[in-house]
Amino acid sequence: MYELKTKETDHSVIEFIESVESEKKKQDAYELLDIFTETTGYEAKMWGTSIIGFGSYHYKYATGHEGDAALVGFSPRKAKISLYFAPGETERDELLKKFGKHTTGKACVYINKLNDVDREVLKELIVASIKCLRERYPN
């Protein structure tokens, strides 16, 4: 049976941020920690070894695969900062037009540094993502 690799852990978020080599990425991570905490109202938790997540939801796909995931999160990776939002969230494309310099993946938005993006739009992306996942997975 498939085992999900990215699970909530009890590792320290602060220790993880302190392990980030780039001082600028470390500063951005602390600011993101504040933004996500204030916007979501959830305590930051480590998910796997490198994702800082906020809140959680339980999903179940038509295939029968199910698991738990963070509602939103971020990871200060070596190349870029990954921001994790709900895939398929309907407001995302419009919000990203106003967001600033970024690239996207299915569920991720990648930024080089926090100063490249609009922090208020970031908050809107967080709220929209949580709303979408709460509606999609009400339990």
C-alpha cells in the first residue's frame, strides 16, 4: 500500500528555518511564518523534512487513496521558495496576475524572494486556498 511521505511531524519549525543556509531566505522564511500564522490562525508545523504547514485536512480520492495534508504552507528551498496552495482553486489565476514575480506548478507557486511579491495578495491566496479546501473536504 502507498505510504504518504509528507506527514506532520513534531520537528521544530524554528530549528528548520535556522538550518536554511541563505540569510536572505532565512529572513524571508521568518516573515512568511508570521504572515501564514496571522492569516490562517494556525500554528506552524513541520510536514516531512522541509515543508512548514498550517492547519490540515483529510482527503479521499475516487481511487480510494486518502491521507492528510497541510491546508497551506511554504518551504524555503535552495533554489526558490515554494508556496503550497490548493490545486484547482478558482481565484488563484486572477490573484496570481497581481502577485508579482513567480512561477507555478500544480499546487505550488515559486518565488525567488518575498520582496518580489505583493504580501496582501499572498494573504488573499492563503485565504482562498483554505476556503477551497474546506469546501472540497468538509470533514
